[in-house]
Amino acid sequence: MRMLSAAAVMVLLMAPAYAQSPNINLMPEFQSKTPEEKEAEAIRDKAYKESLKKIPDTKTSSDPWGTVRSTDAPKAAAAPAKPKTKTGSTTN
């Protein structure tokens, strides 16, 4: 009984690893593109890239909170604060 359960565990553990290993082409009837199809695709790609160049660049800010915030930069502190020391400390 132990042998049977050990074999079942081994089979269950090896099944996921076995599923990843074979490199099987599931579509053997799939053929590569003909030269005419490749040429048509190249023309489509060229037209697509040209149409992307026609899109203007946005010059305005897309900040939805831009009108809420003030445009002034926050003022920095005039002088850095002194480090606090403990009173009654005898370490020098």
C-alpha cells in the first residue's frame, strides 16, 4: 500500500514538469506568409508609422490639480534648527 501511494505521489509531482517539457507544434498545417502578404504587411506598417508621426505633441500640462495648487515654490527655512541636547547629560 505504501508503495502504491508513493508511486501516486511521484506521478502527481512529475505531471506539471512533464507538461512544460515537450515542444510540440500544435498547428502543423500553419504555413508561413506568402511574399505578397509580407509586402502588404510592410505597406500597412509603413502607413501606420506615418500616421503616428502626424499626431501633434501635447504642449499643455495634463495636471488636473494645476489650478488648485499655488505656483509659488515653498519657502525654505532661513536657518537650520539647532540640534537639541539633553540637559543633565555628562557625556562629552
